[in-house]
Amino acid sequence: MTTARLPLFPLNAVLFPGLVLPLNVFEERYRAMMRELLKTDEDEPRRFAVVAIRDGRETAPTGTGMPDPGRVPVERGPADGFGPDPVQTFHRVGCIADAAKIRERPDGSFEVLATGTTRVRLLSVDASGPYLMAELEELEEDPGEDAGALAEGVLRAFRSYQKRLAGASERSLTTGADLPDDPSVISYLVAAAAVLDIPAKQRLLQAPDTATRLREELTLLRSETAVIRHLPSLPSVELTRAPTYPN
């Protein structure tokens, strides 16, 4: 079992391996995290862990560093908004992120661009420092049975789903030559791109193997495509835009 101790960044979102994650960091606890990560040499990975919040706030309204000029800042701890036992507030499977870009703005906030790399299981959370730290167990990706055949079916279903969602013609969709052929990469790409709620995305992230994830995606894509077919006025362009996550 490979374990690691890394800074923890909880979000109201699920990060998958290979997914690019833009962050707008303005709370002091996460500013402190980014200042520490900047001490790592640019040639080395600047790693932190992202977990989805099960029950709690992504931002602490009274926390130092929040952009509210009318509020007197109140010093809060790194676990503010996450209850007395933060580990119970978060989903237990998350993803390591590698911050390729960390840019500090004149006001002390940060613009961050990170990429998901490896799934991890959350073992414990330490709130004794300026930001949350986590003990994590890295999770291997098991392909499971028939992952290759399932991936082909998921890609076909995803093209149909994408066509319905975007209202695009078949010619404007990504061609097979532009898509990856690794089943695990396909499973994460589809999980990240599909418009699903956090519980559904979390189930996909923590699937025990690639084949199980692909089977669930096939079911979800067929179901979502059927729903979209009956909602022609759905503002799909807005739904497909990737947000920048505030902390």
C-alpha cells in the first residue's frame, strides 16, 4: 500500500485523473497552501489532494481572505465549515492534483491550473496547521473484465449523448482518431465530460475497476440521452461549460 501525506483541497466537485482543474484561490487557508506549494521546485510536482464535499461549505463566509469589503475578517481554522470531524464531511475517494501553474495576484489571491493524476482514498485529516493535511492511500486502476469492448460501447453512447446535448451535427463531433484508446482514460474522460451531479460522478470515481465504471457510464449515458431527447429547449451550451472553482 502506497501512502502519502498531502495538503487537502475540498471542493463541491469531483476531480478525475487527466481532468484539468482551474481554481480561483482567495481564502487565507488555501492561499497558505499555495504559498507552500510554490516553495517546491518547478521541475517537481506540486501535489495536493482534492476530495468532494459530502456535507459542508466549499467556502467559509467569515473566513479571512474572503472578498467582502463590508465584513470584518474573523480568524478561522483550516476546518471551518467542515464540522468537528472533517473526515466525515468528505467523500473518502478523491484525486491527487498536480499544480502546473500557480500565479499570485497583486491582492494575494491565486490563479491555479492543476491536473488530476491518481485516485486516492482518504484515511485521515489533520487540521492542526494553517490548512488541512491528509493521509492518503493511492489506488491502483484495475481494468476488470471486458474493459476494451465496454469502452467502445461507451464511446458510441457518448457521441450520441454529446450530439443531443450540444445540438451538433455528427460531423462536428470528435472523431474516433482524436479519442484515446485506453479504456481507463476513456472512462475518466467520459465521467468528467458528462453533465452529472456530484453523487453520480463520485460513484464513477470510486468504481472498483475500469469495467465497472464503463458499465455504469453506459447506463447513465443512455438514460441521460433519452431525457435530453425530450427536452429540446434545454440550454445545453451553458451546461457544457467547465467552471473555474472558487475555494
